[in-house]
Amino acid sequence: LKALEVMRRSYGRGGRRGSVLESRAFGELAITDISKNLIKVFYLDEEFRKRQWVDGGIRPHPVKKCGLVGAGVMGGGIAQLLGYYDIPVRIKDINYEALKKALLTAYDMFEHALKRKKLRKHQADYKFGLLSPTITYRGFENSDIVIEAVAEDLNIKQKVFKELSEVVSPKAILASNTSSLPIIEMAQAANSPDRVVGLHFFNPVHLMPLIEIIRSAKTSDETLAATIAFARRIGKVVIVVKDVPGFLINRILFSYLNEAGFLLEEGMALERVDKIARDFGMPMGPIELIDEVGVDVGYKVAKILESAYGPR
Ligand code: NAD
């Protein structure tokens, strides 16, 4: 906006005047907190793109094929992302409807990339063709990593980890996309707890650059190294976090969402809550975000955080 303003004020009035206005505007912007914070964010981002979280001597096992369990909001997005990065993915759900919806979502996203000329037709067709749906575990045997994205319920997740342990190769990594449940509880249900890790994507999967990798007390260095390399290959900025309720991001995010809830309780209109957050610079308001995440998913996560950290 400042650049436009400089142009408007200097257009047709000579280069010297333009230069003076420009250097003055630059000087004003360069000393603001916004400028300093953006520079800090840039350097942090650069650092995290390269940071070595494990012993650099470990050669990560490459991921050539992926399994995915749960084709809901997150599963559909993860499947599309994997296809986009040319990784074949076998997607399992318990019903055909979910699989159909996930494939349609992925298809629409490839169409969108085609329209925006990010992909050519044959590329979009090829990538979409890498997604293969199923309601059994057939085709999971040779997956290098399986990502679990079923409902946020420990019993269901433990059952899935037990079932997966019986079908995947003993070398395969089992990763959970849980938002809040302890990774160690899922690891204990698996045959090789050292190969279980948290791999927490954010919604919408193809747009959010960050991914949390959660290391449980049992996760091995080899598993961690391979998961980090895989996450970077699919374009994500990695942070490795401890296995605590809410990990890092939801622990921060839910305090913020909770505060929005308190404001509603005190009688503030929801449009106003969202507007204030957007005016402050958030890409969307907290109420809209709760809606995007899914009120049901958010409620479950909030309950888990409450039991860990108390009613606050
Ligand atoms: P969702 O309800 O949209 O999808 C869950 C899917 O899992 C459904 O299609 C269901 O049919 C399927 N399913 C249930 N049991 C199954 C089983 N035994 N085998 C195979 N499929 C099974 O949920 P979601 O929003 O995609 O969330 C999935 C996971 O991702 C949760 O752990 C959630 O906490 C986490 N997560 C969600 C978000 C979000 O914004 N929604 C963000 C990050 C992480």
C-alpha cells in the first residue's frame, strides 16, 4: 500500500521527487515492529527448514509408497498432497462414501492446479492416478509409511495401530495425525513402538507450511530421521515436539479459541469477535476457524486439553 501511495504521489512529477518520497516511505516502514517481526519470522523459517533434529550420520529410509487410514477432511487433503508430490498412496476407510468424497476433493484440487497452470493435464492425471481407494488393508504390505487420520478417539486409533502392525512390513513407519492424543498410547498398541511417530498436518493440508513431528519416549532416531526427510519431501517445514497434550500448536491455538468462546459467553457478537481478530492481522477469525476445523473435532481436542491442563 505504501508503494502504491508513493507511486500515486510521484507519478509524472520527476524522478528526484519520486526518490525522495520512496526513501522516506522506506525509512518509515523499516523501523516498525511489523518489519522487524517479519525479518525475524524469515530467519526462523530459514533455520527450521535446515535444522538437524537427529544425528546427521543416520541415512533416512526413503519413502516410495504410502498408506493412509481415514479418508475424512484430513485424509482427503493428505492423499492429494502425497499424489501432488508423486507418492503412490493407498487410502483405506470403513465406508465407500468417505472414499468417494476424499477422491472428489482431491480431484477438484488437481483441477484447480490445472486451471491455475501449476500443472499440465498429463501431470494432473498421473498424480490423481496415484491415489487408490480401498476398504481393506490390501496393498498396505509394501508401504514405507502409513499415516493414520481416523476420528480423534484413542480406542479407534489403538485398534487401527494393532491392525496395521499385522499387515505392514516390519520396517514400515506408523504415523498418527492426531491433534491431541498421546503418541505413546498408540505406540503401545503397535508391534514395534520404536517405529511409531506423530505426524501432525494442519488444515488445509496443501496450504499450511508447518508440520509437527511428535517423538514419543519410544520413537527411534531412525524413525524420526525418515519421518523428517519424508515431511520435507512433501514440502513441509518441520518442527519436532514432545509427546504432551496438544503438542505445541494446539496448546497455543486452543487458549486463543477458548478466549473467543469466553467472549461469546459474555455476550459479544460472533461477527465482532472475528472482525477484531482479522483487523489485528489474523487470516481468519477464531469462530470461522472453529467452524473450519469442525466443531466436533475441536470439542474433543478441547476436552483432552482440559483434562491435561485444567479448566483454564
Ligand atoms: P473426519 O471425521 O473428517 O474423518 C475421519 C475418517 O476416518 C472418516 O472418514 C471415518 O469413516 C474414518 N474412519 C473411522 N474409523 C476408521 C477405521 N477403523 N478405519 C478406517 N477409517 C476409519 O476427521 P478429520 O477431521 O479428518 O480428523 C482426522 C484426524 O486428524 C483426527 O485425529 C483429528 O484430530 C486430526 N486432525 C484434524 C484436523 C482438522 O482440522 N479437522 C487438523 C489436524 C489434525
